[in-house]
Amino acid sequence: NAGVTQTPKFQVLKTGQSMTLQCAQDMNHEYMSWYRQDPGMGLRLIHYSVGAGITDQGEVPNGYNVSRSTTEDFPLRLLSAAPSQTSVYFCASSYSYDIGGETQYFGPGTRLLVL
Amino acid sequence: GENVEQHPSTLSVQEGDSAVIKCTYSDSASNYFPWYKQELGKRPQLIIDIRSNVGEKKDQRIAVTLNKTAKHFSLHITETQPEDSAVYFCAARGSARQLTFGSGTQLTVLP
């Protein structure tokens, strides 16, 4: 198993550009999520999905869109990049949303710089 | 929503000493409390977790304690080694069933 994979590893964008961060998992996990990590602020939840076709907002959803058309993939779209979106983005997945299956496994991260 | 506070933000210990990191949470319905270790430039990795029906859990040199009444939980690392140096994050899963993370503790183990 590759676990949780993310592409790209590093990206530089100009303000106003759009892009998609890719996330995939091969563990047949039901639950997937996106976090951003900024210095001194821990990990903050952007969006999450409890299964294919179901997504919902987390703590900091503004400026981001997600979709979940398959169990394996959960892409994060930046609609119009802003310098405030400079961050490290982590995708995570867990077996389920329910008690007993909630341990989350993280991808390697995408480092994004918006100029 | 859930709020998780973590202390201290930095911690230095001598090799072989113990380290303790503390977290408090606000949502009394929180039922799952994982701890993650993150080395520089790497992904967070789960090192231990505890559920609300358990007061303490131990795995070799690492232990976690939970006090539901006071709404706080702690990570204890004994016999620290240089490879324990990293950032440690606590998290709590509240009534919204999402993980809320603390702000992290930079642990440095001095040889």
C-alpha cells in the first residue's frame, strides 16, 4: 500500500492563479480531510468528506473547493490564490467516521507559496 | 466548537529525563484524543491515542493520561532520547466528530 499520497510536493503560484492539490489513498478509507499548517497554529481543518459524493466545510474553508467523486481521490482546489494561502497542506484519511475507525493517517504534504 | 490548548510551546530536556506535554479541551463530548509527532519537513505521525472510556494508556516509553472531569490530557515520554526531538501535537475529537489540534510543542532533547 502506498498509503496517502499527495502531489505536487511544492508549488509556487502568483496571486489570482488557480490550482488543484491532489490527494489519493489506497486503503479504502471512508473519511478524508484537508488541513493547512501554519507556524504556531497547528493543523486547521479546511474541508472533509465522509464518503464518495459527500463533502463538508471545516474551520477555514474560504477560498477552497473540494469534491469526492471516488473513494480514493479527494482533490483540493484553490479558486484564486492569495498570499494568505501560503502554507503547508496535508491530506489525511481514516477508515471511517465512527468510533473505532477514526485514526487519521497523513500524506507527505504540499508546500504552497503564493507570491 | 472544540478548542484545544497545548502547553508548553517549547520544551528542552536532558537526555534520559522525562518530558510532559499538557492539553486542555473545551467540548465535554470529546471522545478521542490522539497525539502526533512531526519531524522537520515530514508528515505528522500518530504515536499514541486514547479514548474517553480509558484513563491511561502506555506504549513502551510513551504514556497518555486523560482527566475527563478537568478536560485535560497529557503526554508523558520517559527516558528521552535525541530521536524524540520533534514537534508534538495533541488533538481532540468533539461532538462535531472532527479533530481539533493544539498549536504544538517543540521538544528538544539535549545530549
